Amino acid sequence: MPNSIPTSAPDTVLQVAPLLPALEGALAEHFHTVRLPELSDPAAYVRDHGKDVVAAVTSARAGVSDALMDALPRLGAIVHFGVGYETTDVVRARARGIDVSNTPDVLTDCVADLAVGALIDVMRRMSAADRYVRAGGWADAPFPLTSRMSGKRVGVLGLGRIGRAVAQRLDGFGVQVSYCTRSPVAGFGYRYLPTAEALAESCDALVVTVAGGRGTEGLVSAAVLDALGPQGYLVNVARGSVVDEPALVAAVEAGRIAGAALDVFTDEPNVPPALLGSDRVVLLPHIASATRETRAAMGDLTLRNVRRFMTEGVLLTPVPEASPSAH
């Protein structure tokens, strides 16, 4: 049973953050699992029983802090439920011989689907039109004209798994796709631009799919938003940290960009009031991967990572490098 602490504890899997109920149940069924958030005194457990923990399972949002990592002397694996892992210091972990995994690939399609849907929404103002009808505005006047997406120039910031999936979907709309990454990606015919500012200047809409972390914090700056311009649209399905949120709020309020569709924010679940009050912004509650099918696949991959480590000492999907790069 989870949270039972025997006198001589077996190797323990520490659940650091709330997870899917089905995943929590499977972890408890197959391993001696302790759910840290449910303990009355988590610090006391870590102090007295941290030596029993060999694997930690956490969410992409929570990660594993440096302090917790240092308090678990036998920790060998940190398993993330989610594609992001910037909340865990992977360099620090690997210096201690701790490997780190995430759940890549299984959420790519859903995130890409939502990115394209959000782009259509903000350009055609579908959510705003829905509110217009519900408020009775249609009875008084036609809804204002919007902007078409087909045939436009769209920049994808980060051509990793999700960025490539977004670009491939956009191909079906006759969109001219450009992209920006640290270096050109072989095998794709899309136009490469070396900086986020150059990419924004060349397109009608910018879709952000680059990973979070220190290396991309504030990458979509005031200068990038100004380069996007008053006819340009921003879509962010990456991390809130990638966009300079105060600069975005100022750009929306001043009309320096045409609109934005945002699934992520700097201080979730808090959203700047100015964005809440703007009808040119589509606001989503971090749901890009939030489908039953994808979350089940993420849970299954998380469980398989834990099982592989507990039986063979290795992870099934270790993160590819010390710090997150483009998705």
C-alpha cells in the first residue's frame, strides 16, 4: 500500500507530485510507492527514509528540486510524466549518476493539433464570434471581418518533434512555413532563419514550440513581437517562460500585434488581467496534451520507464541531452 513505511523498507519509488489516478494506482500496485504530497510531514519522511528511495516520479511542472535530489542518496532515476523536464536540473542529476526520462512522441500529435486549431481560432476569431452570438450581438450587426489563415506565412519557433508536426499540418493549408532553431534541420524543405526576430519579421503568424528552460527564457521578446507587427499573430503551446509576458501584454494593449492564442502562461493558473479583458486573445488552460488518449499513453510510458529502471537499471526514454532543446 502507498505511504506504508515498514521497519525495513524495500527500494522505494517516491511520487513527488500528483499524477493521473490510473498511473498512481499502477505504481502502487507494482512497486513500494510513497506519495510525498499525501504525507503529513514530507520533510520528516525524506529525512528519515530518503535513503530508501531509488526512483522519483514527478510531473513536468513539478520536477525534482535540488534540495530533494540531494536528500535522496540512492536516487538513480527521475521519471517525468510529460515532455518537459526543465524543472529538474539534469546536469546536476547526471553529475550524481541519476538518469532522467520524459514522455516524448506520445503527445506530439495532440499538441500539434491544438497549435493549428489555436492559430485558426485567433486569426478567424472563432472564440470571439461564439461569444458574440451568445451575447446577442449578431441580432444587432454582422460580426467584423477576420483574417484567413490559408496561404499565409507562418513561422515555427523550434522544429523538434512538435514543431515538425505543426509544420506538416500547416502544409495542408497552403501555408508558407519558415522555422528557427539553433541550426538548420536536415531533410525539411522549409525556409530556415537564424533568429527568432528574423523569423517573426518574415511571417504573418509565429507558432512557438521550443522547449522551456533557461536557454529559451524570454526568447519571444518585445523586439520579436515588434518584428511580428500589428498584422501578426502569436501562438504559444510551449512554455509560458518562453514569451516575455509583460511585453506581450503591452503589445496586445497597444495593438502592436493583431492577436495571440496562448495555452501556457508564466504563472499558471494566473493570467494577466489585461489578457482576460482582450477579445483578440484566445486563452486556453494548458490543455495541449489534455486528451484521454494522450494522457493514457503518457501514463503508460511513465510506468514503463519506472518498470525498466526497477528491473534493469536503465530508462526507456532518457532525455537526449543535459538541457531541453526544441521539442
